Amino acid sequence: MQSVVLCSRFAVNAHVSRSFYSELIKQSQNRSSGTRNSETEDLSRMPSKPGPVQIVSVSKDDHSFELDVEALSRILLAPEVRDKHVVVLSVAGAFRKGKSFLLDFMIRYLYRRGDENWLGKDDEPLTGFSWRGGSEPETTGIQLWSEVFPVRKSDGTEVAVVLMDTQGAFDDQSTVKDCATIFALSTMTSSIQLYNLSQNIQEDDLQQLQLFTEYGRLAMDEILQKPFQSLMFLIRDWSFPYEYVYGFKGGEEFLDKRLQVNEAQHEELQTVREHIHSCFTDISCFLLPHPGLKVATSPTFEGELRDVAPEFKKQLKALIPQLLCPDQLAEKEINGNKVTCMGLLEFFKAYIKIYQGEDLPQPKTMLMATAEANNLAAVATAKEQYYKNMEKVCGGELPYVAPKSLEEKHQFFSKEALHTFSSTKKMGGQEFCDRYQAQLEAELEEMWQSYLKHNESKNLFIAFRTPAVLFVLICLFYILSGVFLFVGLATFALVCDCAVGVLMMAMLTWAFIRYSGRYPNVGGAIDQAAGVVLEQATVAMNKSKGTGIVDQKKSS
């Protein structure tokens, strides 16, 4: 079962489409030279020493997301890179699995391109994105390296490489929505997403990837092609090189087996794999060995190569140059349009607004989703029981039932339905289940009102109330017309005759509407008018009756 379920799919107000991309680019290109000068002044405040820059922060209080537009602008709008096509390499995955550690080797490689000994000296500490050993998370939100790396391809074009570090998923401070949003944002804005996993690709890893990518795809509702670009499963601490060798070769063989879809699989397993294939244009895998016992256990380890296992260093030399090979770098694209650094800034702004809004559904943990489904099933069972019981009393073609008797049946069947709900074993705790019991009570009340109206429609008096009232009025005005004519009040007699004509037209119209089903508003107005007349006549009769009783008491 999927580890997280989305409630329902709502429309997103800020979609990313071809026209949206074109508009963003047009806005960026039409900026005045004065704006460029002000941006240059802002860029002058960039720290002289490169380092990690927080661009997306997560509030611990209300778990909201905030984009630091100024910090992001200083990185992406630097004059030497702002108009270049951008390559965004992101690393995402569970917390404390070495994402920042790996990115720092990529930074070292990019600064030392062309140097065969780019890994450095044995006693050289590893610097870059903040990392450390231990069990507590280090990175929060989303960070970018402050320096964008221009890389020239063999065809002469130059691209800008941006490195992105993300908050680890599933720590003790993050909600499911936090994890889903961080992963979705990094996948939406990156052209190469490294999915950092430990030891193996387990089914729950694929289910989490399905959730996170679906959460991102919701915000890109108008994307016409596969929404995301390159995905690499990076399997850390791989312990089975005798089955699948380290590196890309073993990784591809292992990945083919893990993502294989066949008819023998359960439908749920097939759906997860088909979803992943439908989201990414390119999927690959790399198997990386354990870095060594001292790396994992020593509190004083600072990244010195002398403490790193030789096989790990060998595989790093295979992974990073291949990953960052100029001709292998995938430029960021949206709907087939390549994105510049300047355009990426606008996309960040648009995406963060979506996740700050209320348009997207709320992701839930597997427990909450299961408890919700469990309670909804209990509600459906109780409603079905109430429905079947009431149908036996007043449903369909059954005759009219006295209102008092029908209400007694309703009360009895309603209590039975609530007892069925409360006696069903449910997950989520009492407070959670109470919300669904309140929902059941409200829905039973709606069903009761529906049955009440259905029963009233079978009452012959109610069904013929309008024609009866109209007929009585016609007779009354006809008699009055004759009386007025007899006493010589021809004008009043004419008025009564006109009233008789109008009432007869109303009766014929009402009969036509009931027969044809057309003009229901007119029929409703005639019914309402007849009801008012009957109500006023009833009130008048009750008053006269009450007055007669009072007079009788006074005389006695």
C-alpha cells in the first residue's frame, strides 16, 4: 500500500505551461537597464567566499515555506550566468544518508576540472555544504551553492551548473507535507535529481518517490510531456557487489530488475513502476560502496581521504566525472523549452506560491490514510443499513406513511446505524472516529429529510392541494359574480368573472406543467400561491373559531 495518499486532486491556479514559460522569459528580457544596474548593486553584496545559501526555509511552528528571493537572485542573476541555460543538479532522500557529503565532492571536482588528482590530498578536509557525522539532521529546507559553475560543452555552448542540497526526509521535525514539498520543489526545479538511498531500493522507497513526484506533478498540471527530466537512483553502502557490481553497469542491471513490470505482479506494484516511468525522461542507477568504518563511526572525521575506503574513492572517480561530464549535462527544460538562470528564478517564485496556497491536497501518512479509509467504509456501511431499512418502510412505490409513525421508524433505524458504526473496529483513535460519527449523523439527517419529502409527495391531499384550492376559489368567485349581478353591481360581477378566468387559466397551466414537466418555476409559483391562500384561510378560520369560543365563555 502506498505510504502516503493524496485526498483528492484540485485544480491549481498557477499552472506552468508553454505560454507561462514564454511570459516569464518575456518579462525577464524586457527589464530595463536601470533594473539591471540595481541588480548588479545587489550582487555586489554576495559574500566573497563561496558557500551554501539558504533559499527555501521551513517554519517549525506552522510548517510553512518561504523563498528568499533576494538570496536566490544574487546567485542566478549574476551577470556572467543570468542568460545562460541552467543545469540544476539536486540530491534528495532520507536524512543522515550523506547527501551533503557527496555534493561536496562534486564541488571539489567542479573547482578542479582538468586535474587528475581532483579528489585532493589524503589529509585535506572536505568543505562545502555543511555536513557532519551523527544521527541528527544537518540541512534544512533547500540550499544552493553560492557560485554557479560555467561549463563549456564540446559544441561550444556554455551552460551554468547549479548544485542544490535538500533537507533530508522523514526526520523527527518534518511532517509528510514538508517532505513531499521539499522533494517536489527540488525535482520540479532540477534537471538531474539524485535519489539518495541506503543499501537497496525497497518498495517503500518507490512508493515515497511516487507520492513526491505526484505532489510535484499536481503543481505542473498543464505540462504536456513527462514532467521531470533525469532521475538517478544512488544506492549508498551497496553490500552485494557479487550480485551486481559497483558503478553504472551493476546499477543499470539492478534497476532494470527493480523497475520491471510484468503481469505476475500485483496491480499496486505495477502502478508504482508505471508512474515512475511516466514521470522521468531518463532513469539511471549507480551502486556506491560503503565509505569505510571510520567515516561512519568517528566523531573527529572531517572528510580526509586517508580515512575513506579505497573502493569508495575509486567509485567516486567513476561517478562524479561521468555525472558532470559537459556533454552529459542535461539543461533544465519546461515543456521542451530550455530555461536560463533568469527564467529559473521566475519558476521558483511561481512554484513556491503554489505550495504556499491552499489549492493542493494535503498529503497524509499511511496510518492517517488507512484510518480515514477505514472510517469512511464504516460510515458507508451504516448509511447502507439505514437506507435499506427506510426503503422497506416508505421507499419506491410503497404507500403514504403517517408522519409520526415514519419519524419513529427513522429514530429507530438511525440509532441502529450509529450502533453499527460505533461497533465496527476502526483505526485512528476516538477523537478521529468522532469526526466521522458526526459526519454520519449529518448524512443520516439529510437522508431523513429526503425520505420525508418523498413520503409527503405520496399524500393525495398534498398532491391535489393546488387544484383543490383553485377549484374552491373559482366556485367562490363564480357565486360572488352571480350575487353582485343579482343586486345590480355589474362592475363587481365583472371583476369576479375576470378572477374566475384567471384562476381557470392557472389551473390549466398547472395541469400542463404537471403533465409535461416543463416550466417548473411557474408551477412552483402557482403551488406557492395556493399554499399561501390555504394558510391564510386556515389562520382566519382558527381566529374566528377562537373568537366564537371566547364570546361563548363571556355569555355563559
